[in-house]
Amino acid sequence: MSEENVKAGCASCGVAVIDDIKLKECSDCDLVRYCSDACQKEHTSHHQQECKKRAAELRDELLFKQPESTHLGDCPICMIPLPIDALKFSVSSCCSKVICKGCDYANDLREEEAKLGHSCPFCRKPLPSTDKQCDKQIMKRIAANDPVAMHQKGMQQYRKGDYRRAFEYYVKAAELGNVDAKYTLGRLYEFGKGVEKDEGKEIHYLEEASINWGTSSARRALGWKEW
């Protein structure tokens, strides 16, 4: 039976799509559809092996798809793709915007020519002069559910050696989609810092950090795991 015929009706009872019956795809693959949860449960034993194979293929397609840009996206000022080299961009604690060094430098020139105080290139708020002021800005962004700020706070805690607290911030940032946090969680699970070692969760987070706009560091780490 062709794939088109299989997907035209419920894989379990064979009922076809009509006005009052909607078919939904298998939750793990795109090979079959079902008219109800009961039919899906009844058909599981017949479909399980094929489903696992197809689910793995779909996962690989996501992992190996070449992204159009980096996971950092574009600089919000010049709209040029941000480089993956961390030395060529900066993160503002006031607004959590990732700014390329070119725009950062242009802002420095503007301030020097106009004899202005130092401010954020994006939101123009004065730059913090102490670590305490910087931390206050980061916590304000965290209260607004900003994943970039959560990742920054996680890095702060990690540098202090408080791996458990760092882990908690990374988890929150990852849940909100921060790719760098997902990558770091993978490494924490690898080395058992702030959490027990778990290779399964390590690979899971590295894969999550590699999908679509993933970080190259996560892809490289997965490559080492396969080597």
C-alpha cells in the first residue's frame, strides 16, 4: 500500500477523512494518521518499530539541516548577521541585546564626538559603573523572563563555582529557548557540575542546541561523541 493510501485513512480502522472526522498524525512520525486516541493505542504494536525508525530519520534531518544564519541572529542595530566569535559582539545588561563590535565602536565614536557619557548602543541607557549596578539590571531583565539575562546570570554563578545555582538559571533560560543555555546544560550533565552525570540528558541538550539555528559548539561536541 502506498504512503498516500496509508495517510488517506486511519491506520487502525481504515476510516477515511470526511467532514465530521479529522485524522491526526502519529505523535512521533509522519507515516500514519489516526481518527482517535483509541485507534492509535490499538495500532501501536504494529507501528512501533517503523515509527522509531522514521522518528530517528526526522530527528537527523533537523540535526543536519544547514542553518541560514547563526543562532545569535542579526545585530539589532545594523541588521548584519552576528559572528559566532564571542570576542566580536557584546551583550548589554540593561536590555539583553547582543550588539556587534562594529555598532559598539560606532557608538563610542558618537559619544566621543558629542562628549556624551557612555551608554548602551541600543537602548541608550547609561552603562553601569559597578558590578552591583550591572547585576541589578540583569535581575530586572530576569524578572521580565528574559532568557539572555538568565543565561548571563548562570555564567556569573558558574564563575563563582556555584554550579547548582548556575544549573537552575540555565534550565530556566533553556526552557525559554536560549540555545547557549541548552549547550551549557549538555556540558554540565557531561561533567556532573551542579547535577549528576547523565549521558542521555547530555546528548539530548547537545542535540537541542544543534537543531535549526544551533550553536556550532554543540554540533562539534556531538561529533566528538560519535567519533
